[in-house]
Amino acid sequence: MEVLKEKVEEEEAAEREEAAERAERGEKTKRPMEVRRGETTMTQEMLRDLERKLSEIEVSVPEKLLTFTKDTIDTSKLPLSYQSNTLKEEHLLQVADNFSRQYSHLCPDRVPLFLHPLNECEVPKFVSTTIRPTLMPYPELYNWDTCAQFISDFLSMVPLPDPLKPPLYLYSSTTVLKYQKGNCFDFSTLLCSMLIGAGYDAYCVNGYGSQDLCHMDLTREVCPLTMKPKETVKEEEKAPPKKYAIKPPRDLTSRFEQEQEMKRQEAIKAEEENRRKQEEARLLEQENAKTDPLHGLRVHSWVLVLSGKREVPESFFIDPFTARSYSTQDDHFLGIESLWNHKNYWVNMQDCWNCCKELVFDLGDPVRWEYLLLGTDKPFLSLTEEEDEGMNDDDDVENLGKEDEDKSFDMPPSWVEQIEISPEAFETRCPNGKKVIQYKRAKLEKWAPYLNNNGLVCRLTTYEDLECTKTLEVKEWYQNREDMLELKHINKITGLNVDYFKPGHPQALRMHSYKSMQPEMDRVMEFYETARVDGLIKREETPKTMTEYYHGRPDFLSYRHVNFGPRMKKLALNSAESNPRPMAKITERFFRNPAKPADEDVAERVFLIAEERIQLRYHCRSDHITANKREFLRRMEVDSKGNKIIMTPDMCISFEVEPMEHTKKLLYQYEAMMKLKNEEKLSRHQAWESELEVLEILKLREEEEEAHTLTISIYDTKRNEKSKEYREAMERVLHEEHLRQVEAQLDYLAPFLAQLPPGEKLTRWQAVRLKEECLNDFKQRLIDKANLIQARFEKETQELQKKQQWYQENQVTLTPEDEDLYLSYCSQAMFRIRILEQRLSRHKELAPLKYLALEEKLYKDPRLVELLKVFV
């Protein structure tokens, strides 16, 4: 009884607690209502603040994953080999099932083997027979890297239905190419087929990969296009010191200041390095925090290329999703279950506790790799000498031959049709012509040729942060451009644009670096010197200077530097043509001319135009330590009074290492100064032409960027309009010729013979009537045709007369555009009238001849010839 009382008391206490909780909830629900009643309505500022906060919320919509199932495949038109198995294939499936049962019995802890999945027709096919070795007719697909890149671009990745198991279906390569999608096993099968056809020792691998590898996630990988190639530093051979070389000047900078500056730079570098390490450590912690719960269990398929064939020095892996090659020691590949090619199937019997780093890919070793068929082309391991001595060679050879005869089985031929890629598909490459790949701090976009109007085929965008919000630079690659533009490099931080061109530009441009397309701004132009007559290699321009570099000129000019002064008058639009910049100084340098002595060969000359001076420096002889110098004071030929100025010794200041008598004469100096004055005019003219050329190039580049015309090969009959029009014209001519032949073969008596009773023999009277009806009908047709041409001629003439009358009435009020339209109409109308007149006159000439020709045919017709003999 006491126990019952305690239970009743506990139940009553529980009921009281529930009632108290309900009462508290009722109070809480009442309080918000009371508060709401006491609050005022929301103001406009509160509404805008709420709207701003709601707009900042980003809702991520998950992308729809691609699916590739047998329901999406049309199997009605597939060949018979896809829908059934041959006797040899059925035998192979039995052998594979027997091998699988033995393997499961001996290795119960291993997963089932991937031997004979279903194809698109739900027919089990052995994996080795799905590989169809094919050599493609495109040279780009002959090497493994370009072949893998094509497959990576051409197909779209579809994830496995179950990431922990191999797929139930393995489709043929022809179906995968047709629908341009597939999983990792479809990718590997197609790539392995093409590599084996190209001569590589390639194998499909069934194993385990990392999460990034299985999901084609490259956001942690650096884009290969952003990696700068290692620059090979060439050691320059030091020239032997001269016997009488000048000692360099003494360095008077403070060592203490240099040490302090070095310490400061080292501190800055250390701080940046520390900041970079901290950022990398933080990112590494974030990545480690996102551990994959299925690490080591995700099934993946890739391609193994063994060394030996095609001069492959070392075995390596190829990921078919990304077309990247990896070492067999890479951490992305966590284990291998089996691998196969078109001849055999091997099971890995080695432990993968350390990923694939310790695996030995000697497929001839039966201890490490268990093979399915005896007909393998991999040699077995050689036996040791002790084992070889203890065995009877003759008996072993006989027994081995008998065993091979009993158990050897050749792999059946592939059931897949010939793999073919059309030229259109090969050119398009990417599905729908576009593909986007996201890398670490970079995004790569690819397009098919001619898909974009400006010829853009690839764009690489580099970002500063991992979220890819701050753009650093953009690189764009172009193809088939008429202006030969190949690469455009845009730096978003500095605003510097660099354009690279292939050979063939109208101005022989190689590179153009600029920040603005406006003239007289900072820019650098490089040229193909072999395509230019003047040998210009490079031109650098600033608002105040212009520098040019030359090579291979007959006058040995190598360098020209022009300094400009301020313009005297300011115009609304200053240019080198309307208001050229005044030149203050021109500096020119020359290569060594071996035909002249060194002390007479000018190395550098400076035209100080504002100061009216000319400075010369000659080449230094090999046995001298200094060179000759000369300076001319260029004055006007006449003074202010009109008197001629005579050459005086103070107008030429010279320094000569070995003075000569003829150089001191005034006549020699006067002739040299006159020659230099002419050369100064020539240099100023060439500098002015360079300015005009810069303006012409800038104008041409603006027109090219606006037009961005693409070139089309003459062999591209689909895009080449001229070739297409010519082909259509030829087809039209052939069609008209065919119609003429068919018309010539028509029976001209058939309509008239149809009026007679069938099977009745013609009488003479009926033959005469047939002849007359046929001739009368043909005569009426000729008359109708002449009347039609005459009616069209009169109609065109009347319309032209009406147009001329209208022009006479409204001639005063017409605009130039209306007059042009009137003249154009008159010329076209006169052309039509002239053509109709010619046709009418030709018809009148040919009509009697055609009539006589038909009459002669009727008399010679075998059906009428006997009956019309009397009338001939």
C-alpha cells in the first residue's frame, strides 16, 4: 500500500509541474502581443535597413549534377555486337566468373573484382574487350599529354552513383563520345584506347583516390598556366682584362648605411615570410578541419603508362578528368585493386598501406600481380641459379607446353565499333563549345574556335584571394585573328595592357605594351625586325621622350633617343601631324663599321637642337683606352645683317688620341659640319615619321579592336563564303546541265500520243495530224514566250519613264541621298531593259531555227518516218 501511495504522489507532482509549465507558456505568448500593441509602426529608415540586411543574405542554389544513365541512351541503332555476346565472349565470362570465385575464396577480405559490368544494352561485357585501340588521324592526338587534354576538354564529368563501389555499367567509347559525358571509368577506357592505339603501354586502373581527385576539384591546385618556367641563368664569359685598363672609381658610399639598408630589407622580407607562413598555416588548418570521412574508400579510375614504349623513361599516372600527370608516388592515389588493357587483366596482390608509393609495377611477377589469362605479353621473373639447377629443364618444357595448350585463352576482339571523331567535333572540343575550370586563386575558361566573334579561345583570370573576388590580372588567348593578335595580358592593379602578335601584322608588331591608347603616352612596341625595311626592333615612348632600337641596318644605326620640348601653341587636339612636338635633343648610336678605322667611325652623335651644338664620340681602338671626341657649334649660315658666317677654329672643339694634320684644317671641319647638318635634318625627319607611324599604329589597332575580323582557311568550306559560293555555283551548273539532258530525253510526242486509243496502230492521217499539232503547239509556245518578254520590256520602260518624270518634277527639292537612289535605280532599270531587249532579239533569231529543228526531228522520228515518207 505504501508503494501505491508513493506512485500516486509522484503522478500528482508530475501533473502539477506540467500545469505550471503550461501557465508559463501562456504568459510568454501574451507578453509579445502586449509589446506589439505598445510599439509604434516601422519608419522608412527601419524598412530600408531591413531591406539592406535581407539583400545581403545569399542563398546558394545547389547545382544540378549531370546524370548519364542507360535511360538517356538510344539503343535502337546500336550494332549487334553491343546487344549480344559471341561464343568466345561467353567463354571468357565463364573464365572470369571462375577466377572471381577463386579470388573471393582466397581473399575474403577484399572487395569483389570489377570484371564484367553491363554495357548500354544491359549485356555483360568483360572490361578488357571494352578497350578498342585506335590511332586517331589527328597529329595532336599522337602524344599522351595532348590526347589526355582533348578528352578532358571534350567530355563532361559525371560522378559515380555510389562513390564506394565501381559502376554497374561501363559504356562503349563510341557512346561516350556521342553524348560527351561519362564517369571516371568511361574517361579512362577512352583514354586508354587512344593511348594504346598511339603506341603507349597504357592500362586502366581500378583503385582508390582522394576526394579532390574523384570530384575533379582543382580549387586546391595551382593552375599550370600561372607557373612561370624556371629561367636558366647563362654564365657570361668574362672578357680577359686589358693590359692598360682604367681602374674603376672608388666606392665612396657608407658601409654602415648599406648594412642598415640590408638589415631593413631583411626585416621586411622576414615579416612578409612570417605573414605568408601564418596564412598558409591557417589555410592548412582549415583544410585539415574538413577531413574526408570516406578517405581511402572513394573508388576512382585512372590510366597507368608504363615505361619502355614510345621512349617513356619512367612509369606515371594520368588522371583522365584533369589530364594531369602524376608520379606513382603521389598522395592522391591511395590504392589499386586491379588494372587491365586490351589483352589481359591483373589483380594487385601487394599491400597498399602506404598508398601506391611502394607498389612495384612488374606485371610479369605472379606474386605481386595475379593475372587472369595465360596469354600475357609480360615475361615472368627469371628464376635463381639454385632453383634452375634443381629442376629438370626438359620435363619442365614439355609440361609447360602441355599446360599452355590446355589453359591458354586468347582475349576476344573488342565489341566496340571503330572510335571516330569528326573534324567538327575535334575543333569544337568542349561540350557546347565552352568549359570553365576553377583553380586555386585562378579561373580558366575555354571556348571553341570561331565561337566568339573576337576569336577568343581561352581566358585565365588570376585572383588575389582564395574567394576569387579581387582580380589581379587577366590573360586572353586568341586564334584566327586577322590582326594576328595572339595574347592579351591585362594587369588590373597597374592598368598595364600587353598585346602579343604572331608574325604577319601589317605593321610587323610583335608586342604592344600600353596603359592608354591615347597618343604621346607611356608605351612600348616591339617589332619583327626581319619584316621591316628599317630594321626597327623596339620603340619606347613617354610624353617627353621616344627611344628606338635597330638591328641590321646598312648605316649601322643601333639606337635613337629623342627628347621633346613643350609645344609653343596649344590646340584642342595636339598630334604629330597638326602640331608636332618640338625636338630638343636627338641621340644616336651606331654599331662598329669594320670598313672604317675605329677613330673615324662614329659611335655616338648627339644633336643638341636648342643649343645648336653637335657632339660626336668615335669608337675606341683596341689598343687605346679612350676614344676621339669632337663637338661642333652649329650656327646660322647668315647673321642678323644678312652677312655669311665664315668657319672659324672655335666652332669645332675636338679631342684626338693621335692628332692628324688633315683633321685640323678648317675645310675638313667645314665639310664635316655641313654633312652633320644634313644628317640632322634627316634624323629629325625620321623622328617625325616615327611619331606619325605611332599614330597610324594606334589608329589601326583601334579599328582592329572594333572590327576584330577573323580569318578563314580556304580549306574550311563551311565557313569560307567565297569557297561556299563557288561550290554552290558549280553545283547549280551541274544541276542545270542535268536538267538539260533530262529535257533532251523527254518524249515530245507523248502528250499527243496519249489522246489516241492505247494499242492502236497509227494511220497516215493520224501521223500527219500528230505532226501538225506538235508543230502548232511549239509555235504557240514560241509566240507566248516572245509576248512575255515584250510585256516585261514595256513594263520596265514605263516604270523608268514614270521615275524620270517624277525626277523632273521634284528635282529642286531632292536631297543628295535621294539623287543617289534615283541614279542607282536608273542604272539598274537600264540594265534590265537592255537584257530584255537582247533576250527578245535573240529569241526572234532562234525561234525559226528551233521550229525547223523540231520539224526535222518529227520527220526522222522512228514512229512517224514510214508514214510521212510521201510528204518528204
